[in-house]
Amino acid sequence: MHGRDTRLAALAVDLVHAGRAVYTFDFRGHGHSSGMSTLGDLEILDLDAVVALARRYGHQRVVVVGASMGAFVALRHAALLGGVDAVIGVSTPARWGVSPRVRARLLLLAAHNPAGRRILSALGTNVAGGLSAPASPARLAGRITVPVALVHGDRDRYVPIADSILLHERLAGPKRLVILPGFGHAESAFTTGFAGVVDSLVDELLMETGPRDGPGTDANESG
């Protein structure tokens, strides 16, 4: 998934119409971004740069909305670097490289061999060789004190609902667990109605943080 994905773009437009400021971007090695993907490790630096940009433009409260690897990165960022007011994770993997789903295991297998990486590159994702497992959200969840909403579908073919349940149990701050019937995996399940779910969750999570002093608007970021 990348910032110009039509499903992400439609979600962003719907959120803008709801009065949100939205930043979308491509992680390293994805879409139009240069560099090599580390599948959730160094991507916390990419997200941190966008958070800093939003703050520079005067947004007083920043909510990160991430799906799949983006959600994995968002939780790791909140634990290790901070600087956000809330996180919404959609289809969030709790651990790196551990999944009972065949499709997820095949993707990781492809990332670990040259031929597989060439295939992934042809599909628009350049993956670095020699990947190692970063500290996972399941391990770091106890450090996350900002409000978090975890959204998961009961038709997710890549990440089991058990991952979001585990994360929900371990998170240290205010938290929500939203299970959506008929919802698939991450952006493949985004619909016009899903923007309403995200918009409502942003309001709920920001109520947990309280208002910030000073001018500016709220910003959402998706990756």
C-alpha cells in the first residue's frame, strides 16, 4: 500500500470532508519513496518525520492511523519515539514474522530471498536484504500510554483477530478494541463507511487526551 493507493486516497478525502487535516505518505521502499523497506523496523523514522512536519504546520494534536505494517510501525513509534496524541491501528500484527496465515508467511519468505525480493520490487515494494526482527508491538505495548484503538475484521486473511486481542490486553493507556463483521485486511477492506468509523474513533481517543492549549487543528496521518 502507498500514499497514492485509491482506497487510501478515498479514505483521506472522506476524512478531509469531515473536517480533518490528513497527511498520507509512502514508507521507504514503497510506492514513490526511495530507499529500501525494512518491513516495520526503520520505518518509525519515516513516520516521525511526518509527525514533525504536522507539528511544524501548527497541528496541536496528531493521531496516527496505520493499517497492517503501518499499524505495526505506528505502535512501535508510539512506544519508542512518542510525540503523538493517539493511534488507530487497523489489522495490526502483534509480532514480526509470526503468523498462522499462509499468505503472511509467503510474503515474509519472499522478503528473505533474492528472487522473492525481485518479485516484490516488480510489485512496487523494494525490500532490504538481511532483515532482522525488530522489537514487536506485543513486546512494547506496556510502554504505550497514549490512547489506542485497534480495529480488526473477522475476515482478515493475513492477521488473526488474536493479535489485536493480545495487544489490547497489553496496552498501558486508554484503549479500544473494535471487531468489524465482514471486514477484511487493512486497506483492501476500506469503504466510504469506514471513514466514519475512523472519524468517530479519533474523537473518542482525543477526548481521552484532553484539549491542548494554543491555536491549530488536529491532524491524522496514514501510512
